[in-house]
Amino acid sequence: MKVVVIGGVAAGPKTASRINRLCDDAEVTVVEKGEFLSYAGCGLPYYISGTVKDSKELMSTPVGTVRDTEFFKNVKNTRVLNHTEATAIDRARKVVKVRTRNGEEQELPYDKLVLATGADSAIAPIPGVNLDNIYSLKDIHDADRIKAKLAEHQALNAVIVGGGLIGVEVAEAFHKMGCRITIVEFLPQVLGILDPEMALLVKNHFEAKGVKVMTGTRVTEFTGGTQVEKVITDRGELPADIVIMAVGVRPATKLAVDAGLTIGPTRAIAVNNQMQSSDPEIYAVGDCAEKLNMITGKPAYVPLGSTANKEGRVAANSICGHSDKFPGILGSAICKVFDYNVGRTGLSEKEAVEVGYDVVTCLAPAPDKPHFMPSAKLLYLKLIADRKSRRLLGAQAAGAGNADRRIDIVAMALMAGMTVDQLANADLSYAPPYSPAIDNIIAAANTLRNKMDGLMDGITPAQVLELLEKGNDLTLLDVRSPAELEMMRIEGSVHIPLGALRKRLTELDKNKPIIAFCKVSLRGYEAALILNKAGFRDVKVMDGGILMWPGKMVRG
Amino acid sequence: MKVVVIGGVAAGPKTASRINRLCDDAEVTVVEKGEFLSYAGCGLPYYISGTVKDSKELMSTPVGTVRDTEFFKNVKNTRVLNHTEATAIDRARKVVKVRTRNGEEQELPYDKLVLATGADSAIAPIPGVNLDNIYSLKDIHDADRIKAKLAEHQALNAVIVGGGLIGVEVAEAFHKMGCRITIVEFLPQVLGILDPEMALLVKNHFEAKGVKVMTGTRVTEFTGGTQVEKVITDRGELPADIVIMAVGVRPATKLAVDAGLTIGPTRAIAVNNQMQSSDPEIYAVGDCAEKLNMITGKPAYVPLGSTANKEGRVAANSICGHSDKFPGILGSAICKVFDYNVGRTGLSEKEAVEVGYDVVTCLAPAPDKPHFMPSAKLLYLKLIADRKSRRLLGAQAAGAGNADRRIDIVAMALMAGMTVDQLANADLSYAPPYSPAIDNIIAAANTLRNKMDGLMDGITPAQVLELLEKGNDLTLLDVRSPAELEMMRIEGSVHIPLGALRKRLTELDKNKPIIAFCKVSLRGYEAALILNKAGFRDVKVMDGGILMWPGKMVRG
């Protein structure tokens, strides 16, 4: 059996190696247009920052063997042709046309073909985008060029166009290298995978670290001589010694399109759950292949190295006659933003509403360990669920606390189709150095249950702010202790500590809507229950408390 | 509705507070024999070590309010009688007899009664066990006495009897306080919740930190004047200035037994999934209540603060007429042992075999992040599954790497009854600062799949050692690189680097069984596949590689 794999970076080599492990009679050839094989593209920002010292580490095995063509031949029994570009697929004759290192045209016959052509950086058609020192970050060559520029001198003015995952990772790397950084994002928020209130936390953290973030800002032109000097936006000009274009990636599908394979609604190659394209002899894996969202059952496009590896295994199993099925993805993602860990899985609130769920959410900021442990750090958490079925739909986390663990707990619950009630009774590992006795996820799930059971009527801080801005007359009831008020409070709020509330009910106007809150709104919830029992009829709890307040605050 | 709750530490206050939130007409009284309420018993080792400075932090809310009787009255609308001991339950008359702070006998009538009497330290009937400076660690008073003793001078000789979770946590605390420590454990290993090869890693780590660990050792006597001076064991005497008895806990069931309630096979109070005892008006929650193992469907006893809180919520919901069910536990547990994170969930291999599963396991040591990230740390992982159903049964983790996340991922998979195949395709959050592109859990699940699919014939390092000790003639084939061999190797092993194996097959004897391995046995697996394809018939892969080797090693 002859197998040709087009693409030698992630999903391609994985598929090839697995086929060679499974089949005695397979003859596998990997075609890669670049030089480097099987390298960790996700590590590039850490190479730029110097965290990874040598680019060879990105293409080595854990014991330091570089994965070159010799390695693939001796260890994986796989022929790899690098510097070789696949130029066309002739499906009728089952051959791949390639152009080799020295410009020769050749044909590689196949019984099975695997497309692992990856993704390309999206190109923004902005005037001046081809000036020198404007880079995207797709491969090691890009990273080397960027590193050389950064090495020129400290305190370069850097503009990062795009505030998605790559933009955010590059921003941290550039900060480490001493740049003055501005992130310019066309959308009204950074990290479009998050809901706005979570993205705002990330933006605030960036600004606390000295990174300027301009959201809702369009780049109209790059100007300069041969090198970029200025980034012109609809909100002013920025000096720029270096620009990174991080406006997203697009599946690299030219070969597939030319060969007449079906392209899905996400513009990636349509595949079934064995990674077969519309031509069953041709598979597509990794960043060029469309994925299925496990929750909605609809096509999705989330290019990640973790998914690429799983898909490669499934394709290899299918090619070798082993039964296997790829169940799809959840859109799980995580990134480090300085001291913040920022992650998500499942559907965002926005996405869940679009799909048509009757969405219920909660915001739950809390220490990620018992408050008495000095290592405890704050983690902001958001859960999203469907009110009718009580099924969990997604989670988002941001903060210095441990986010990856909580995101993965929810990812597993989503994969299993669990309800919020099931999640709330999960037997998570507990000890004080790791989590509170009631883990953040379980506390958040219980808040959602209280809402769904009608025990708690929530309102988001953004909704409260909107009501106030529209001039609504309402009582903002802050039930924190006097010591906490010193730190920060919302102007115009009324203060009655929770412990005194039962005795001071007469101070509150029964005819005015009341919004109760505290630091994180656990006490706000208790306050609302006390008020409800005392006959107050219009009491809501502000989700996430003052910690999630997006408006102004005053001290003392 | 009159509700009496016996026990004011964890599950009791939780149940009481939730009842007050749910019911308008409930009159809840909590009876606690001690002084302190609602405190974090799990935090006591961190109070002893000075990590937690003030014991008040253990009984405070996150914003620093001490949970005393006033707090419960004002905030939770709950009457708490501390220094008040429940002495008997009269089920016919539905009253609890109590003895108050000043010795008065009273009767508290109830409509619903909640037992949250907790657990007591097990008492070992060893001669001399009542000498001074021999302590257990059940409450804040114990911790204060231990702290006072430790403050006397540095470098006390400390003996910890029992190498379970509490013993291990106390050992770390005592080490921080400068003690010379010996852990004496009757069983052949520390941490009986782990399988032996994982427990061995913990023992080795203890010894690397200067803590002496004597397993398989029985304490026969404590000697001294009024104070303990020596611990006498069947393997010699140990000088002792302080002794901690950490030989386990027993559910505190005297009241329940006297009242004729059904006690389960684990000696805890039998309950249904709404936490009702054999008397439906009496609930039992927390450490005094029996739990259900979600995997086996059989009774289990794992006392933990995390479980207590969930049970309290379920009991309160049931008492107030809300439907809710506690699904049971998985035996998830975690502890910090110096730089190691050590956890488990589900069934151990030992337990799974006892239950009758056709058990398949794998050992998977690997860095917890991509090897090129300087923050990557080694994590030893073990997965346990059922060969027939391919259902996941349990996981264990130990090492400096992130264990809690992996344990919780598996806990969620276990709760959902997932197969190993499902786990292998989980969409976990991935970025280099958090995990490898193929997460440790997914790599381990794939190893298990390879074993179940007959692609890999594994053998544990312990089995290999046994074969060698019995004089079996076999080839131990180490396929690591020469540079790795320098560090450590197994005497008598044959060395052929994986990359050279195909060319050097003639060096190996086809008639001898071959055990292939490398550092972690991923390359050992590739070697076995190469040998199988070349016609070698008896090739096994040593699970976990040389990193899990329990025998002697040589350098250079």
C-alpha cells in the first residue's frame, strides 16, 4: 500500500508514523515544502521571548534528537522529502505531482493520500502591508527574522495587529524582550473566543502590565520608507519599528480545491469522522481539515496542535483498517497572558445564544485554593448552561489562579453531555495546596443551579451599569464589611454589612428595585434571600460582585 | 419545621445554612461539643508548618469574619450551641438529649435530625501510647499542642506512625519546622491508596528530602518517663521527642449505633442517595456517613471535606423538599509531598483486580509540558482500565509535574463512565505553558489502547525484576541514546539506540525473550514493533521505562 502524506509539520508526520507502526506493508512518503519537520509551531512565541533558547529544541524529541529526514528514515521507517512542494493531485490516476528541491517535477502514486497542509496566516489587504519589518508568525524562519529585528535594540515600538490567541502570546514575548507594545484589534474586545466581560479582564491585565490595547480600532495603512515607520488607524497613528500581523489563520486548501474536494462552510476541507474527505481515498487532518463541534454537532474551525495529533491517529487507524472515530472538538483553548491564565471550552454565551439555547450563566470569581493558603490566587470563572435541559454548555476562566484544570474539568463534562447538577457533584481531588473544599467549578455550578431553581435572580454587572446609565432608580445594596468598602466601592451604593441586614431592613425602600452584591456576590445571594423573606419583591443579585464591576469605582 | 444538626465543623453547618436558605419556616439548631465551628480541618498541617499563621484563618470566611455563634445567628439565621454534647437520640419521641456547657441536660425536639458527627482518630492499642508528646491531629487544640512542642527547640526527633494522607502531610509540616523525621508504616508501602510502584516513588522522594521511611514496620511499644522517649518497633528503636499517631480515622457513630440506626459494612452510617439513614427522619452527612463508590456501586468510606459539603447540600435539599441525589464518590484524593504532587482517583489496580475486572494498566512518565519549556516537570502517571469493556477504571499520578489537573480529568471521565478510547480523544485545553500537544493523559490512554488492541505487549518493571531475580534468561534491550546511558543503566542490559536497531538486528538472539525499554518506553514500543516485524516472537515492552525501574542501576 502506497501512502503519500502532504505536510511534514504536525498532523502529517503523526499520521505517517502511526501508519508505519500499524501496517507491515505500507510504503509511506511525506512531502514537505519547507525544510523543517515535525516542529512545535505553538512554541514559536516562547522561542521569540528566549524562553526556548534554540529553535532545534522545537523540532527535537524529548531526549534531544532532531527530527530530520534521517530520523524519520531510521526511527519511523518513513521517507520524507523536504523542500518538496506538492503542486497538484490527479485523483483519476491517483498521483500527486511534486516539485523537488532542485526544481524537478515528479509524480508520486498513492493508494491513500493524506492532506496535512496546515493553515496560512490570513492576509489583511492593508496599504503598506508589504513594508519591511511587518511579519506574520507562521514558522521558524519568521521567528528568526523577528528575533533578529528585536535584537537590534531594546525598547522597540511594536504594534501587534490582532488580539487573538497568537497576538496575545506574541505580546507577552515582545514585552519580555523590552518592546513598547500596542495591540490593535478591530473587534470591540481582545480574545474573541471569550465573552466581553471576560475579555475585559484580560485587557485590564494587559494595561496593568504596560501593554496598550486599542479595541474597536481599524488599521487603515502602514507608512514608511522601505521599513515600516507608522501604523495608521482610525483612532490615530502609532510609531512602529516592528509590526506583527496576527489577524488569524486560514486553512491551506488550494490543493484540495483544485482537486475538486468538498470544502466545508468553515472554508476548511470537509471530512467525516474518520477524517476522509469527499474522496474516500483522500484524508485531511490537522489545520487544513474541518472539525465538528461536539456540542452543536455543526462544523467548526479551531486549528490546534492537540487536535492535529488526534486526527492523525484516527486517519492512520482508518487507513490501516482499524476502526476509530474522531468525536470532534469543544473549542477548548488556553493561553498565558503575563500572570493570567486564560481559557475557555464549549460555547461562549454569545455562541450559545446564537445556537438558540435558553442560556443561563454565572460569573464566579474566587480564590483558587482555600483563602487561608498563601498560594491562593484569584480566578474569574464563567459557566454557561441551557436552562431547559440543565445541560452545561461552556466555561471561561481568567486570572492568576489555576484555569487549565478548571477548563479541562468542564471540557470532560461537556464531552460527556453532563448537566450542571452532575458537574456540581463531581468528585474532584481536594487538598488545601490544590483547591478549596468546594472547588471553584462546583461553587459556580451550584450558583447556576440556584438560578435555574428560581432561588436566585441574577443580573450581570454590565446590565446593572446599563440600567444606571439609562437613569433607572434602583438601590445598589453593597453588603460587604466596612473594611472592604475602604478599598473600593461603587458610587451611589448603599452599605449594610450582611450581618446587620436583618436588623436594618427598614432603611431600604421596598418599592425600589434592589441589586444586592458583595465582593463576589455569595453574600449578595444571602442578602437577597433575607430580603425576599422579608417581603421585598424586586431583588436581584449582581453576578460576580464588585470584582466583575466594569464601571468606575471610588476609594474610601 | 424543627431541625437539629449534630456536629458544627463541616457538613453540619453546611446543611444548616442551606436549610435556612431554602425554607422560610425552618428552625435550625446546630449542636457542637467543641468550641470551634465550621473550621477547615484539612488546613491543620499547614497551620502546624506556619504556612497558615493564625488558627482563626481556618475558621474565617474569605473576607476574615470568624464563623462563631454570633456569625451563624446574624448571617445564617442559625442557632448554634457549642460546648454542647449530644448524648442520645430518642427516635420514638423525636428528641435529642444534650448536655450543655454548664452540665445541664436538655432535650431538643426535632422533625428532622442531621448527624454530622465526623470521624475520630483511630486508636492503636500500643503499650505506652498515652505517654506525653504522643498526639493525634484531629482538631485545632491538637494542632496548638503540637505547635507548642515543636517550638521548644529545633531538630526534634519526630516519629510519625502511619504513612497515609495525614501522616504524609504532617511529615512535610514537621520537616519545615526542622524536625528529624521517621515515618513508620505497618503496611509494605506508604499511601495505601496508591499501587506499590507509585507509592515507591513517594517513598524515594521522602528519602531524597531526608525523611526516613520504614515500611512493613510495626510499632510494639512507646517508652519513656512521663514523656515519650523511644518508639520501639520490630525493626529497631527510634529516639522520639514527639510522636504523631496517624493510623487512620473511624466514623464517629456512637449516637447512631445507640439509636439503632443501620451501620454499613464500612462501619459508617448507612445512607441512601438523599443521605437518609435507615430512619428517614434522620440524615447522616460527612465523615460519619457511608459513601457509594460510583464505579463499583458498592459502599466505600473516604472521609473528605469536599464530599461533606456536597452531602450537606443534598441532605438540606431533601429536607426542604427539593429533589436531589448524591451520586457517590470516586475515591479522588491528592496530597503534596514536598515537591511532589501525588493523587489518585477511581480504583487502584489492586482494587480493580479484587472487584474482578480484567485489568490492563500502563505506566507513563513524561514531562507535564512540552520538553522545550523550561517549566516542564516530570509526572509519573498510571492508568487502569477494564480490557473487555475498555472502560477506564482509575488513575494515579506522582511527581513534580501537574498531577491535580490530570487526576481531575480522569475523575470526570470516570464519572461519565467513559472508555479509554473516549478519554484519548478528549479536547483538553492546550498551550505550551500548560501541557504537551499530546497531553500526558492522552498519551497514556493511547498506550492503553495499543495494549488492548494487541499492538503492544507490556510488562511492568516489577515483573521484569522478578524474572531476573528468578534467574530467567532474557535480553533487556535498552534503546536509549549513548548520552542517556551515561546517566544510569540497568546492569546486564544490551544497548542498541533505536535509530540503529533496524541495522543491528543480527546482534539479538531470536530465541530469547526480549524486554525492550527506553527512558519512558515510547521508543521501547517502537523497538518492539521493529522486532516483531523482523520476526522476533517474544518481545515485550517494559512499562514506564527505566524511570520506573525499582531495582539497582549503575552509572556510566
